[in-house]
Amino acid sequence: MYWANLLHFYQPANQQSDILEAVVAQSYRPIFEGLKNRPKIKLTLNISGALFDLFDKYGYRDLIDTIRLLGERGQVEFTSSAKYHAFLPFLKEEEIIRQIKINDESNKFFLGKIYNPQGFFPPEMAYTQNLSQIVANLGFKWIILDEIAYNGKPGQVDFGKIFQIENSSLLVFFRERRLSNLIMSAVVRSKEALFQAMEDQLKTNTYTLTAMDGETFGHHRPGLEKMLFEILESPEAQLINISQIPQIFNQVTKVKPVDCTWASSQEDIENKTQFLSWSDPENQIHAWQWKLVELVSEEFYKMDKNHSRWPQIREKMDVALASDHFFWASAKPWWSAEMIEDGSFRLLETIRMIPGVNQEKLNQASNYYEQIISTAFNWQRTGKIREMARQQKGILRIPFKDRTIGLGGAERGVYFAFLDMMKKLEKEAAKKGAYEESILWRDAIFKLTNKLDIYDTINAIDLLRVKIPYQEVEETITKYKEKYQKIRGGQPEQRGR
């Protein structure tokens, strides 16, 4: 099996120096130095131009030198992205192009000629159909999206093929979300445990593609950077860069990816709420934030580009379009009044700097800003933030038993199908002496039976889907559903046995 890995590195342009220092010490330096000392490892890296600016500003130029060396060796390839992590589905085409171009200008400045990206990483893997043509027109050969973008359902991608977006020259590579999440969640903390979960997959003549935030390793998950290198150095899979995949696999299938992010669920897509963390129809703060963006943008586009203040205002607008302050206003569960205020104030500052804006527009911008901030603090003061977070957890924490048996009908068969598969895995593991794995499945059965699976970082169902090929899982579920339909009586209550 071939394995392509992408690590995404980003920090807000206004990141505090002490926080950056911690991330550098805990994550960036161990990762980049670790790669430098292991020249056989291949990776695809997405590093935002905003982060390179921060490295330069705060004196981490040795990291820039190390990253450049990795590129010169051919050990890593670089992707392009939006410099300030803007949420591209909600931006005008000219702003999308602007964010990409200034990102490439920054990265070219710091990395030199070895920065020649073939692929594009949209922040949050946020995708809408208009993005593919923009990216293709800018000369990129491929884009990376989460596997749910394939057709709105997880587990559908055939990793023995490559995919091309309909009516476009652009290839699209899909991130395998379960394997990526299995690593990022730190549920498995050794390469042995991970490769046990991938045992059948490793034997196939396919590829897999994982993509994760680089900060996960060491900063968000202390110690996980050690497992990262254990995985990358192991001989079980052949490491490649994403751009190498078409050189090995040449069966091309046309696809029309659905609008989504790498956090979208199937239900989100079906309900058309796949961008919930950035534009929640029930979130008044989000509504005011986007109205403020619209107002500032309208006045900004009227400005004379020959004005002496244009470059300064243009740069401030670039940073103000970062996605962070929308994300931290979602409250499901992500929340930071500080980040909300910072983003809103940048927009307010921008419109105040634009020459010739009438007082009515300035008052309207100030009013949006005040409503955003006062509402944010009111939500905190009244406990609404805690309640929103609790409700969101409640939505996510429905026991598997309630989602199957609780619905009645053939869904009872789904529950018993998964239980049966787990029992077989438990016995197989015990038989070959893999007692830790056997205990894992025993505990998973206990949790599902007693509705305790809501407390897992990653659900046992996800672990099983990693262990057993998707087709086999679906066939087992179908078999149990058919069995249930066969014995089901014609009355509301079940009679007989």
C-alpha cells in the first residue's frame, strides 16, 4: 500500500508571541527537525504564508531554513492555500484569487525556487463548486478535499483510482477521514495499534491519503509527535507525496464533489448546514459578522487603488477576512470572545481608514461591531454559551443503540450486525494472542450494549470500519437487515419468537 500524508500548518496573523513560542517548541521544531534527521520520509506540507511571516517576525528563521532544506532535498512537496486562512466558499472570486496569490508570494519569498506547488489545500477543506475552476485557472493540477466530498457520504472512495472534477482539468484527491481521525484522536498511541487497525488495508494494491493539522502533534496532543515518526519510519507502507499518486495509479473517474468541509457530516450535507461553524442560520453573531464584512467590502471596492493609503488598507482587509473570528463565534462548541472582538475590530478599523466613507456607513459599521461584542458578552454572562455547547454535545452523543434499535424496524439489524462483527474480531484477536486488541473489542461491545459509547473520543463503530473493509461491513449490515425483514410480523407488536 502507498501512503500519502499531508500536514497543515497555520497560525492567525495576530497570534500572541507566547502562544507561538509554545507551538514552536512543542510541535513545529520537533516535527521539522525530526524530518530533517529522517531524509527518507516523504510528506506533503501546507504552510500558510501568514505563518512564515510570524516565523520571520519573531526570529524563528532557523525553521524557515529547515523547511527550505526539506524542499531542496525533494523530501517534501508544498501546496498552495489562502494566506490568512480565509473561508473561501463565502468570498468573491477576486478575493479568493487575491488570498491565493499573496500566499504564494510570501512562500516564494521565504522558500525560493523550490516552492512550486502543484496542489491546492483550501482552508478547512471548505469547498463549493465554483472553487474548482478558480483553482484550475491559477494553474494548479490538483485539490485535496475530505472523502465526504465524493458524494456526501463517508466510506465511498475507491483508493485504487484517481479522480478528476467534471468539466475541469483539476484532479481531486480525497482525505481518508477515519484513518486521519484515528491518528489525530490519539486513541491509538503506537504504530502497532494503528497498523493492526489497517491490517487488511496494508495488503492491498491501493493508496491511502491522510491529512491532519500539524499542531496536533506535540501541541494539541503532547507526545503524539513521537508516534508520528514511528509511523512514518515503518516499512509497512510506502510513503509518497500526493503529486506522485497519478504516476502510480492511472484509472481516472470523473466526479462532482459536493459542498462541504473536512468537518462536515452526512447529516450536515443533507440538511445544507455543512458550513455551520462559519455561518449558522441560528447564530445572530454570525449574521452580524457577515453583514459587517459585506458593508466593509462594499466601501473597500469603491476605493481608488492609486490612493497613497491603498496598500495599507488592502493588507488590513486581507487579514480581516481570516476565518478565525467566525469559527470562534460558532459556540458549537468553539468560543472565544477575544477572537470575535479582534476580527470584528479589524473590519471596523478597515472601513474607518477608507477615505470618503460617509458618516452613515461608519455608524452602521460601528453598530454591527457593538452588537457583535455586546451579544457575545451577554451570551457568556447568561450562560447561553454553555447551553449551546451542551446541546451540540447532546446531538453528537446519541448512543449507537438508540440510533439503531431505538428507531425500530430494520435498523435493529444494523445494531446486531455491528455487535456480531465486534464479537468475531474479539475472538480472532484472542486466538492470535493480541490480548490488548481483544480487550478493546470486548470493551466496545460492553459500551455499545450499555450506551456508554457517547464517552469515547472516537466511536467503536469508526474503529470497526477501519478494521474491516467497507464492502464487508455493508454486506453484513444488509444480511442482518434482510434477516430481520424475513422474521418481522405484520402487526405493530412482534409475535411469536
